[in-house]
Amino acid sequence: AERVCGNTLTALKASFVFSGGLHSIAKCLDLRPSALRPPPAGHFVAVLRATAPFRNLPMMAYRGHSGPWLENNWIAHFCCERHAETFGGFVPLFVQWMDLFVGPVGSTDGRPSAPPKKGGERWSVDYGMMWRTLRGLLRPDVAYVTVSAHDFGIAAGLFPEAEFPNVLVLSGGGFGHVPVPLLKADEALVGAPTER
């Protein structure tokens, strides 16, 4: 039996239903129909391995909730045992965008800045490292998909979003291609009101 994480996972599943092929993906991303091709053999696994340092990070806490958040549910449900065919022509990017952005790093470009808060820790990864990894990994002729809750999308206002026009972003933060609800926590499903 599959564990469903309330409305958050239901919304992700509904947003991820896709059956249009590369031509439809290119159209959705506003790319030429010939701009995309199927991922080369081994690319799916290479992406999973290269992005592994940007998963299993501590989850951010906000207003009494410490996760899981939208991105954490995406990763928990879809990563990392599924076959490449599950994603219908896309290569998924399983990255904790928000957790990485707000984490106790003190840097976005690989150089230390302010020391961590008293009692805080410094992570071994940061947003700049993740972006550089993507720059060396993502192919311009392959379609990728990810989920982000950041207000400024996957680039977080730190890097040029247009650098990866072939990444379809399911967004709870308002900056992406497909909107999904951004819920602080899983909510109980409420049925339609009954007439009295």
C-alpha cells in the first residue's frame, strides 16, 4: 500500500501526470520542437548520483512546522528507486532547494561568509556548489523536472534562471511553470459541505 502524505503529495501527483512526449515538453518550456532529445543512456543515474549531496539535508523549520515540505515530499515519494521511464522523457532533479537556501551555510558561492549562529553547524554543501554541479551536469538538449517552493524559483534570485530553460519547475513558490499548492503542513481532506 502506498503512503499518501495528505494534500501535498496528492497535489504533486496531479501536477506530474504527463503523456505528451518531447514535442509537448519543448512547447511547454517555450523551446523549439527539435531542441530536446531523449536522455542518453546512464544520464538519469548520473544525475541522481551527482545531486545526492543536495538531498537528506535537515529540513527548515517555519512557524512551528519542521517539515516535510513540498520538496521533501517530492523527494520522499519519487526518488530514488523508480525507473527513468516513470518520468516520461524528463530527468528529475531531486534537490532540497529551500532547505539548501535557508540552511546554516553562511555562503552561496563556496566562500565562507559570516560564521554560523552560535550552536549552529556549517553544512558541507551550499547553493553555489549545487548550481556549479548543475552547470557541469545538465545537458541543453535534455528535459528536466523538479519541484521548488522557493519564492524566486530554483535560481533563488542568486543565479540567472534563464541558464536552464530546459528545466520544468513545479512550483509552490510562484516562480516556475506549473503551480502546485504550497501548504505549511499536510491538511486533512475536507469533503463537500452537506445540505441540511
